[in-house]
Amino acid sequence: MTLEELVAGFRLVATASVADAVDKVAGKTGFLDNEIKPRINEKKICGPAVTILEGPTQEFVPPQHALDAIDEAEAGSVIVISVSGEAEVALWGGLMTAGAVANKHEAAVLDGGVRDLVEIKRDYDFPVYSRTISPGTTLGRIKTIAANVEVPFGDVMINPGDIIVGDVDGVVAVPREHAEEILAMAQDIDTREAEQAKLIIETGSLREGLAKYGRI
């Protein structure tokens, strides 16, 4: 299955079903901390991760790896920025959003803050998921260390190319090596839950639905 087919498939299944399927297929948690929330636009996002690792510094340097990734990554990418240290500064803002929109990226997912929300909402409506909202700059506090490496988001490790799925339910990182199997299971979960919900409505009994289909 091609990347395009996988992304199209994941866009149509429930994020909760994806999280359940990652648990079962990959044998590990794929959903990010609940602090990682949509700050601009609540539409569903789905695309391959382009990862950036950042860390503390006292240097006044631009986030070069992130800036390069925005210009160089394939259209449809999700820019994933992880930071080991200060989460209360903005890893993303209006100019980075302009670059992401110009390059037709899917979204940004940040283990830290975002700023310029008024500008981003007004001019771009670009999806940004972040741990915090902050007006503070990274200059003198955070610098980029590497791009396209495995990065931590709390207890979840995200690799470049993992498929990121997110909406108001949260964000899930789908390991690329298991993506096809996870998609098939998520589709099956969606189908079974729809049948189960229909049975519960028809019979007026939650117990009957659980008895026939179990706890999905």
C-alpha cells in the first residue's frame, strides 16, 4: 500500500480506533499526552512525520533545522517538533506557518508552545497541535539539534515517516512499519462499533451490544 493510500485510509477512520489498533498491533502506546491539543483548527490531520529535535541553549540562534524542514519536506508532511527542556516557549509562530502553508504541509505538532494564534487563525487557519500557548521566543532558550531522527513526545517515540493522525480526540503516532496492519484493524474496529451501536439503539440495551460484540 502506498503512502498516499495509507494517509487516505487513516483520514477516514476514528482517531480512537487508530489508538486502539496501535495498542494491539504495535504492542505499545501511540497516543500523545492530552496536553497536545488543537490550537487553531480542529479539522482532522493525517500525514507522515518530519521530525525535529530541539533542546536547551543560551545561544541566540534561529531554529535552523525546523526552518529547513519546512522548505524541504514533501507536501502533506506533519512537522513534528520535540523539545527536551523548556515547554513554555513558542516553537512555532506566524512566519513558520506561512512557510508551511506555502509548501502545502498538513499540520504542525509541537511538544512545546505556539504563538501568533490571532495571525495564524486569521490568515491561514493552519492546524497546529501544541502542549502550550506562549508569547515567548526560543532565542536564548531553545535551539534545534537534529532533523529526521527519532524524537520523544512524553512516553511516545516518533520516527520520521510515522503517520500522524489527529483531531479533537487527540494525536496518535502510527509506526510506519505497522501502518498497513494498523489501518486494517482500525477499519475493522470502526465497522464493528457501528454495528454494535446500531444493535444497542435497536434493542435499547447496552448489555446486549456488549454481549454480542464484547468491549471493543
